[in-house]
Amino acid sequence: RRPPSPSVSLTPIGRSKTMLSRRFLLPPIVGRRRLPSSATLIPRRPVTGTPGALASSGPASEARANRAGNSVAFSVRPAKTEDYGDWRGLWNGYLEYYKEPLLEEISVKTWERMLDPANGQQHCLVAEAEGGLLGFANYLLHPSTWSDTPYCYLEDLFVSPETRGSGVGRALISEIYRRADEEGWGRVYWATQDDNYPGRTLYDKLARKTEFVQYRR
């Protein structure tokens, strides 16, 4: 099956109001973005509940991370208006990592769309510890010609460099999986660069690499 295009005309889908927290210990994960023609599309494995070591006991499960050598509790939740400053700092680091400059208005509009209650298509999850955000996952929901349920495209995943490898990225993906199971999304998928070895080490544990090659103009 061909992977659905994120540029397809979208049908609004309701936002989940359920929030989730978790606890871990922190070293490096990597960011992701819209990628070159050789990028690999990675759909989620079919799962029941939250995959891997992040089995959730409900909306109040917890996670821990290491920041500057200290164990820090963090939660995963939908972004809020007051997160903009921290999200923007991470977003700028994400764009710098991939050497992808964006017009200011695009970054601002992206944030506004994800926070707009009337927009059921674009969403943002953040990992928050005391003192600020550790990472984010931007994703969108869209219809598919192959399913009567929406697909979820995880477009952007980024974790602050000082907290990578600690489980923050895993927690963000796992929360998207949990929402997919709860709301009945037909697929969760994303793309990454072939040489993104640190990120793919995690992705290989959470999803199945497909045979599809991405083309674009």
C-alpha cells in the first residue's frame, strides 16, 4: 500500500482530552522531519494498549529522565498556550539540527493551528519536567483511501540534546500509540533519514520499517 500524503485534503477529527504522564532516566534521542526522497516510512506495529516498557496504568502513570546528571520526573501531555516559549526554543533547535530555516510566520501559524480547538487535524504533545519542556511531538490526522478510520502522521519529533536517550522520545511516541488505540486510528507512521542511526535504534523497537520509498517534487 502506498503511504498516504500529508498534503491530502483533511477532515476534522476530534481531539482527545486524555492526558498522560510517565517516569524515566535521560541520555540522547533524535529529531525527525519531512525528509528526502530516500527517507523510509515507518508505520506503527499493531498494538493493544501502550507498547514496550511504557505500559500505562492510566492517565496518571509517570516517567523519569536525567537532566544534568539528575533524575527528573516528567509528564507527557497536549501542548498549552503558555508552552509557546519553551516549544519555540526546541523548535528552533530542531530546525537548526536539520539546517532548515523557516519563515517566522510559518512557525507561528504552525503553533496556532496545533493549539486551535477548531482544528482537529494538527496536534502537539510535549514532555514537561519542572523547569520546562524536554521535547515535543507534532502530528496530524488525515483520512485514507485504504481505511475508514483516520491515519496519524508523526511529522516532527524532537528531544532536547541534554536529555536524549533517556526515554522521552519513547514516551512521546507511546502516548501517540495510546491515543491511536483509544480513538481507533488505523495507522501511526513517520519518516526518518537513512543515516539517522540513533533515532532508528529506537524506532526499530517501536515500529516496523516498510519497503516504501518516498518521492516528492
